[in-house]
Amino acid sequence: MAQVWWCSGVRWGVGGARLGWGEGRESALGFGQGIAFRVVGARRCVGARGNPCPVAASVPGRSTQARCGECARLDRVHSVAADTFLDDPRTYRVYLAWFGSGMVKVGITAEERGPARLLEQGAVAFGWLGRGPLMAARRCEELLRAALGVPDRIAYADKRAVRARLPGVAERAAEVAELHARAVALAGWPETLERLDCEAVDHTEVFGLAGLAPASGVVVELVDGGVVAGRLVAAAGPDLHLDMADSGIVVLDTRLMRGWGLTAVGSDEERGGSGGTISVPVREVSRDARGNGVQDQLF
């Protein structure tokens, strides 16, 4: 019987992206390498905060969270993102994350995490705004949303739609710098939040986005018995861009892999030869959408 693996998604750190597996194992992701697996069994809840789901509840194939309702609630307890953990003594940083022209969001992250949060979100470029206590960082985030109209989240479908048509490094750095200047000049800046100089950081190389072809499709969900096999050409946030040769570039959100049992695909025939293969539901991206940066929401 083939060994079954349980994927915990993409992890970003020093050296780039890695796929996480059960028991803390990781596999490095390198551009040009083959990615191939078969889905087995049913999708089960991944639990919360390192604890397994007590009932191994089934979860929908299209859910990116891969948690049942109860485990999702428990996972949000003491969550900075959910504003349920307000007495965190760590130093936080406020950032501007750039995903495409006119697509900039504001957010906060613990200073000790460095740029990991930006890599996890697929930020093509970013710049730090300030550093200080959690509540001051939160107030700054709210100030920017209200005064500058900068959102605190951007849909992944929107991020994917523009990755193959990004302006040059100088142009995106200039957009980050312009918004940074407006942000630090705002009245009402929290007194305990230190302003930081603007230094735009670019992730084009680490994501493999240079020369990236537009996606022809995105995986909607995994299914029992389905096979995904292709050549990795780019990775941004949780997304893997896989070259399927005749089928073009297909984007796989690795959050959809969580909760499924996965096995290796051995034979060349199963892998689709050099052209790759995919037998899970895929939503096609129309040629017009690929040209104009318009894509339907995936979920």
C-alpha cells in the first residue's frame, strides 16, 4: 500500500518556500521541479492550535481553511488577527503590501517574524511603516484605512489575476514610497509607534515571477482519486503556478491540499509524461481575463 502523506501547506522562510508535512517534515520547493500527487480518501478537519479535531469532521473540498466550525472557532481564540489577543507584549510592525498597480493593503505582523507574513500573503513588494506596541500598531492600521482608503485585505483571485503583468521594480517601489510618505504625514499617528524610513523590498525573484505566463486555470478543489502533476514555475503566498505544457499554467492554492491524504504518483504515464496532467476540478481563466486582469472569484 502506498504511503499516505498529510500536507500542512506552504511555509516561507530563509531559503524560500517549502511544503510542510505531518510530524514537522518539510520539502523544499524549487522552480523547474516536478510536483505530482494523487488524492486519496475523504477530507478531514485539520484541528486547531496543534490539536487534532476530536471528531475528525469532514470539511468541504473548496474550503481554504480546512477546519470544521468548532475548530475554526477555537483557532481564533487568542488570535491577533481576530482582535481576541490584545495584551500581546511583543513589538509589532505596520506594513504596506503591494500586489499590483493600485492594489496595496495595510497590515501588522510581530517584529520577530520579519517578512514571513508578507511572503505568506504573496506580496510582490512591501515597505515597513512603523514599529511599536500591538494596540498602537492596530490604531495606525485603522487610521490608514480611514484616511487613505487602504484596505486590510485583498482577495487572492485579484492577486493571481495580475501576477503575469506586473510593472517594473522601480514603478512598484515608487507606488509603495508615495503611499508611505502620505501615511507617515497623517495627523493622529500613535505616539508610541515609531515611524520607519521607507525601504521597498521586492519579492519578484523569490516568487519566480519574472517572465511568468498568465494562468489558464485555477484549481477549484481536490477530489478523491484526483491527480495533479506539473512543473513548478512560480510560487507566491500559498499558490503554486504549475506548467501543464499543452494545458498552460494552472494555479494550485496549497490551502486546498490540507486535510486530504496524498500519495506519490509513480509512473510516467500517471504523471502525463513531460506534459503533466490534472484530473481535479479546474476553473478556466478566459483569454480576455488573462489580458485584462479580470478574473472571477474562485470561492
